[in-house]
Amino acid sequence: MNKGSSLVRHSIRSLVLIAFGALLAVTLAPVAGPAQSSLPPPGADGRSALVLSDAERHLVLEEMRNFLAVLQTISEALPGEDMKSVAAAARKMGSGAANEIPPETVAKLPDTFKQLAGAVHTSFDTIALDAESLGDPKHTMGQVGEMLGKCNACHGIYQIAVQGPAAK
Ligand code: HEC
């Protein structure tokens, strides 16, 4: 009888301990949860971030869309061997266009970015000159392909991150 009741007491104590443990786990879980998820999630995009203001981001992306628009004009002119249109379009994005980004923005850009951007503008200069002097669509197509390699090289390295509204 004594033995039996001590066994029962022991079992009850174990049950109480298990129940307390479970309660503790349930109570602490929400505390541990938000603490963990308040860490910034690792970004899926691992490219280096160019930290720019919203207005600067707009300028850079606008220049990018101009690159693409000019490439459309060139691609449409090439099959008809309209080399005058090729030259005019390419010249729009030549070295002259590089000045559209203000110097204070340029100062924020890393050297590799500036070198690749400069190389693309120079390629447009050469495409314009050769389209006029050689008038050879195949030659131009080769130059465009080579230049696209520079677009892709830069896109593989950088993304733009917009800084807070306070800093301009
Ligand atoms: C020196 C670096 C660099 C070069 C060279 C470059 N780009 Fe970009 N481009 C970028 C960056 C940085 C972005 C923004 C990417 C991001 O934040 O995800 C971008 C974005 C773009 C976009 C998206 C624009 C938008 O409105 O969202 C297009 C289109 C584009 N580039 C086209 C081109 C083309 C075509 C060329 C070559 C003729 C080119 N780029 C050359 C750096 C470059």
C-alpha cells in the first residue's frame, strides 16, 4: 500500500514536470520566434549594392532604358542596312551621353562601375563611326554583341539600393 502510493506520487510528480516543461516550451516559443525573425532576412540578390538616392536611381535606370531603346533602333535598322539610322542612334548613347549623370552621383559610383559604363559609351562611339565609314551591318552586329557583353558584365556585379529619404 505504501509502495503503491509512492509509485502513484512519483508518477504524478513526473506528469507535473512534463506538463510544466511543455507549458514552458509553449510560453517561450513566441518569445524566441520574433527574436529570430527580427534579423534581416539574407537577400536573394547577392550583387554589390550601389547606394543612391531615389532621384539618382531614377537617372541611372532612365539611362539604362535609353540604352535598350537605342539597341532596338539599331536592331531594326540593321536588316535594311540603314547604316545612317544605326550611326545616329548609337551616337545618342556615345561619350556625350555620359555627362547626363551629375558629378556628385558619379562620385558615389565605384571605379569598376565607371570603367564598364565608360566602355559601353565608347563602344557606342565606335559603332557610330564604323557604321558611317564602313557601312557593314555584319561588322556592326559583331560590335553590338561585344558591347552587350559589357552590359551583362556590369549587371552581374551591381544592383541599386535606395538610401533613406533623409540623405539626398
Ligand atoms: C556600369 C554598369 C552597367 C552597365 C555598363 C549597364 N548597366 Fe544596365 N543596369 C545597371 C544597374 C546597376 C541596373 C539596376 C539593377 C538593379 O538594381 O537590379 C541596371 C538596369 C538596367 C535595366 C533596367 C532598367 C529599369 O528601368 O529597371 C536595363 C533595361 C538595362 N540596365 C539595360 C542595359 C543595357 C542595354 C546596357 C548596355 C548597352 C546596360 N544596361 C549597361 C548597370 C549597368
